[in-house]
Amino acid sequence: MAYHKKDYYDEHITNELKVNFNAILNGVGENPEREGLLKTPERAAKAMQFLTQGYDQDAAEILRSAMFKEDYREMVIVKDIELYSLCEHHMLPFFGKAHIAYIPNGYIVGLSKLPRVVDVFARRLQVQERLTLEVRDVIQETLNPLGVAVVMEAKHMCMMMRGVQKQNSKTTTSAFSGEFMDNEKTRAEFLRLVNAKLH
């Protein structure tokens, strides 16, 4: 299934979710019939479908749709990719940035496809650790590059709004394959470039 923007909502799913969100409002002591909440169950139902649309998308197909033969074997980096996801433990947001690099091995990919791959996996109930691995693995398996590097840094609302309530904490995860795993100089160059301010 090719990449597509979520401009439509399944009416059956929307109606089912509306019932559940209505029950949640009742459960927390709210009145779903008051003016400000009349359309909240429907809005929340559509928002949840948008935020979990990654279940209906194929990241490998997104990459395959823009693969081009090219004899380029140097590092390609796309950094500061905005990242928004939902923690699967509390269904609260976590957000931050992803940095991705790969070393082509006969094929390059359209640069916009890497952020779209991040979105596919981020728009599911997630943990940051698995999200990092999924992005690395699909790039490695689809493009078969000489190596892939992924670093993600994010703030988690489940730590900021509740629980330990640490507003300034940030979580960093990384995953490497091929040259980035085996060659310390290559990995160090990637990390240096991710941290560099080139403008």
C-alpha cells in the first residue's frame, strides 16, 4: 500500500470510538452534553485515527516508490526530522527529532521518503526504543545500503505531565547497522555531523 495522506475517516470506526470517548468523558466526571464537549467524542475519534494511521501504511513500499540507481557511496544524512508519537503505556504523546543516515550501495532514495518512514512508525502506539529499531531495519532491508544510523531524541509527556513530572528530561535512543556498527570512525562522523550547526 503506497503512502497516502489521511484525509478521510472510516465512519464505522469513528462511530465506535465516539461511543468510547463519550464513556471516558462520563468516567472522569464530565458532562458530554455540555456545549464545549458536544463534538469532542467525534473530534477525538478522528484525531486518534490520524495519530494511528501508520498501521495502514507500508514503510518499505514508501521507500521502494522512490529508489534510484546511483553510484554514490558516501554518507547521506537527513537530520532534525520532527517526530510525534503516542506512548503505548499511557497513550500520551512523545515528541522530538529523528536523525537518519545511510551509505548507499547502488541505490539512493528520495529524501522526503525518510521523514515519511519515520511518520509511518511514529503514527502507531509506540515506545521510542522500538521506533528507532523499526526505522533502521526497514531502511536496511529495503535499500540494502552499506549501513544505516538512526538517532532519536524525544520528550515524553508521560514523564512530564504525570509520574515523576520531570519537565526537562529528554530520552535519546540510537540504532546502527553495517558500516555505522563496524566502523568507529564512520559512526563518529555521523554523530559529529548530527551535532554540527552548518548554517
